[in-house]
Amino acid sequence: MNAKEFRQKLTSPLLWGNLLAMALVVVALIFGLIWWLSIYTHHNKTVEVPDLYGMDYSTAIERLKAEGLQLIANDSAYNKKLPAGSVLAQLPAKGATVKEGRTIYVTINSLTLSRLEIPDLIDNSSYREAQAKLQAMGFRLTEPRLIEGERDWVYGIQCNGRNVMAGDMVARESVLTLVIGNGLVADDYETADDSDAMSDFMGADSNEADDVDDFLEVTEED
């Protein structure tokens, strides 16, 4: 191909028409992609998360649906001041700005008290250690019950007058009583009240001591 033919092809309307058409297609694709991404990501379309606290779960679903949001309950807890099935907590929090279609996760008020497992504290910890651990779990404690034994050592746990053991499931808001030693041993005192307290806790019959049969010692001389 000589120079004259090359110049003719370079200045050909057909060539420049094809190049212009290709450029228009590329520009159209770019703008189309931008438009699709703006729709897909809801660009510049945000929603303020409403306050759902105390709202019935079904009502909360409809409220969020109207805002273009979704609702999922992923946890439950218990609050005696609110009706069962109402919303206790939400994430994201109220007032947060989110995009349409965002899922809001909520904690729902349970029909019953949540239950916790009694930890291994009996004959395994001091009064202060047990008190701190149980209170951190959410339990309420009464004044400890004293029995004879090593001072402030935990010998038992009671719930509503009933002995509970490690692993027992107890309602979170239950009131517990720690049974601890008073620092005295059997040789140090013989008071009836403390002896009865020890017998009651261990489940012993206080009258067993009175049922011991008398016996006659027999020697070889006899």
C-alpha cells in the first residue's frame, strides 16, 4: 500500500463513522453501568431507622416494611415491664441512617424468664467470690445463712428455701441465699440453734441422735 492509498483510507468517512459508532457504544455502556449501580446500591436513597422499643413484633415488621426495611428477630430476653413479643433492643439503633432494603435485627421479649445455670461454687469458693460471680450473672442475693464450718466458705446455695446444685437451671431474677460457714466447729460450741441449722441444711433428722440404743459393755472378766 502506497502513501496515497493510506491517506485515502485514513480520511475515509466509513472509517471515521465506525470509530464514532464505537466511541458512542463505549460511552453508552459506561453511563448504563453507572445507572445500574445507582439503582442496585440505592445510591443517595437512605432511610432513618425508627424507634421499635416496646413495639409488638408484628407491628414492627409492618412499620419497617413501609420504610423499605426488613426485620429479623435474632435473640430473646425477658422484661416483666413489657408484654411478651415486644421489641427490647434493635440493631442498628433508632435514628441510624441506612440504605433501603437493610435488615434490622431485634431482641424480642420472651414469654418466660430466661434461665441461667448455677455455677460450680459449692465447696469450691469463698463467700466474696461466689457473691461477685452470682451478682455479675444477674442474680439477687439475700443475707447469707450461717452454719458451723470454715468462716465464709460456701457450703450450699438455696433458691426459695430449696437447695440447688451446680448445673441446675434457675430463673435469672431468682433470689438466692448462700449458705456459708460461721468460723466455728463442733468442738467450739454446742448451741441447739446452730446444730439444728446444720442438720436442716444437710437433710438430716434432728431426732436421730435421740434414737441411739443403750448398750452394755462386756469385758472378759464377766
